[in-house]
Amino acid sequence: MQALAIAAAGMNAAANRLSASAQRVASADAHAEKVEQLKDVDYVKERTEQISAGHDFKANAAVIKTADEMTGPLLDLKV
């Protein structure tokens, strides 16, 4: 089913975005020797990216759940 593949790819993309954002924040925090160096990372932008990725992940998970719920009755049909 194409919807499952598309939703799975969307979940993977969202997980990658979340991971990349978390790595940018962690890297900036780990390498910051002075407070001024923390300004290189826009924490508001990164948090917004993390929230957006979370919503995208949940939306794609809902697509998978709906596709599963629709497929179940189809498989139960008797020929």
C-alpha cells in the first residue's frame, strides 16, 4: 500500500530533522566556552524545528494507523 510507504518515509524524515536539530543544540552547548559562543545557535528556531518535526511524525503515524484500520476490514471480507 502506497500510503504506508509514504507515511513511513515521512516519519523517517521527521525523525532525522529532530535528530539533526538536537545535535546542533548539543554541539553548540558542548563547545561553548563563553556565553557569546552560544549565540551561534538560534535556540528558538531549533525548538520550533523540534516541535514541527514532532507534529510531522505524529501526523504520519496517524496516517499509518488509519491505513491499518482500513486494511483490517478489507482482509476480513470473504470472497
